[in-house]
Amino acid sequence: MKKNLIALFGGLLFAGALISCGGGAGETKSKAMTADLANGEAVYNKSCIACHMTGVAGAAALTDKARWEENAAKGMSVLLEDAMKGYTGKYGVMPEKGTCTDCTEQDMYDAISFMLDKAGVEAAE
Ligand code: HEC
């Protein structure tokens, strides 16, 4: 019996170590996210391009480095939250999820990363 308990405890420790090395599956903070730029481009082409290509309705155009630098200064987690929930700033209205209602948080993260990348800007977390 005692032996079994020890084995069980050892097993739990081992499982715990595996989970903690797993890289935070289910974590929703941008810190734990890695950008998939190809997916970001697909999402951008589907939903963001309408406003963000040339800067329609006050959106930052893809080539407008200064505007993306201004955005990037807020940090990626703020940009992600604003894109998910929608955001009204001094330039205009960014609709919730950029009108991509079936997009996930990861899709938004990828699309934002793609636009920052195209503008040649890097955002802090
Ligand atoms: C209907 C037009 C429109 C569409 C479509 C759109 N955006 Fe926007 N977006 C805006 C406008 C306008 C702003 C600028 C708001 C401001 O700063 O005043 C903005 C700002 C942003 C910002 C900066 C937010 C901040 O905190 O300053 C991000 C990030 C963003 N958009 C991401 C996206 C993504 C990703 C998509 C596609 C999934 C998308 N947008 C689609 C209009 C749009």
C-alpha cells in the first residue's frame, strides 16, 4: 500500500513536470502566444484589409509606419484587447474583432502581428 502511494506520488510529480513544461496551453495572454504570420495574412486579407490597407475611416494603413509605431507603443496585449473588444480612438472606430466575428484571439494576434511586420514595426508585449 505504502509502495503504491509512493509510486502514485512520483507519478503525479512527473505529470506535474510535464504540464509545467508544456508552455501554458490554454493561456490567453499575448505573452504566451506566437504569431503565425501566414494565418495573420489570411485574416488580414479577409477582414482587416478593407480599412487597414489604405487607411479607410481613420485606420492605420499597412504602410503607415508612424501610426503603427504609435500603436506598438501601447504594447501587444493592449492592441490585442482593443482589437478583440473594439476600440474608439482619436482617428476613428475600430470595430470589435475588426468585423471578423468568427476570429479567435489567436487569429487577431496573428493579424496584428502581420500588420506590424508589414509596417516594419515591433511591438512590446
Ligand atoms: C471598419 C474599418 C476597420 C476594420 C475592418 C478593421 N479595423 Fe482595425 N482599426 C480601425 C480604425 C479606424 C482604427 C483606429 C482607431 C483609433 O486609433 O482612433 C483601428 C485600429 C486598430 C488597431 C490599434 C488599436 C489600438 O489600441 O490603437 C489594431 C491593433 C487593429 N485596428 C487591428 C485590426 C485587425 C486585426 C483587423 C482585422 C481582423 C482590423 N483592425 C479591421 C478600423 C478598422
